[in-house]
Amino acid sequence: MKQEDVGFLETRWEQEPYCKVCGSGVFWQECEHCDEYGFTHHDCGEDTCCCRTPENNVVCDVCDGKHGWYVCPDCDRKDVKP
């Protein structure tokens, strides 16, 4: 589902996400292709990396670095990316 189709309902304790199309609750699907920060791998631009502690710095192209997306169980919309 697209990001603009997700709304947030202010409750007493927190904000609850919901689908603006059908009104049902949505859940967060974590991306399996990246780490918890939205990166997939390390690329320092060199053919042979000489970094002492290489850290992932390439943004995930599946979730655009968001580490996941919202899914509506009631809508039939099956977009791969948010």
C-alpha cells in the first residue's frame, strides 16, 4: 500500500495506523533485504575495500531505507514498495 493511504488515529496512549481506503487497521511489514537502519551493504567506492570497520552505507532499494512498509489485510492492493 502507498504511504499516502496510511492515516494515524490519535488514541489516548499512542497513534494507531489505519488504511484510509477501507478504514481497517494496518500492520508493519519489516523488509528482509536490509538491516534495521535501512541499509543493505557497504560500498566505499573502491575496488578493494581497505576500511578498518566497514559499516553498511547503501540504502535499500526495496523499502527506500525505511526498513519496511505498512500492509492492509483487507485491501487487495499489492504494491511491492510503499
